[in-house]
Amino acid sequence: MREEATAATRLECRICWHVYDPAEGDELGQVPPGTPFSDLPADWRCPQCDAAKELFLVLD
């Protein structure tokens, strides 16, 4: 993840294009709404393709 990401920054999986939106969280991963990407657990994976957090890109 790049440094310019803020608590409200949305990130996109570069494998399957799933967008992690902090406002929505991740119901499947039991991540509550309002959770910034930087606060996701180290072992969190993309809910669609199982890609690692490192494979997410900041959306402009």
C-alpha cells in the first residue's frame, strides 16, 4: 500500500478488481464498516480471489 492512502481511501485488487471500501468493510472477513485498509489484519485476503493485501492498489 502506498503512503498517500488515508483512512477513507478505497483500494482495488489488481488480480480480480475487487474494491475494498473502508466505509463498507468486509462482511465475509468480519471486518466492520469504517475499518481503514491499513487496519486490516495482516492475514486478511481478498474476499473474491484470495489475493494478499500487498496486491491491492490505491484508487485515484
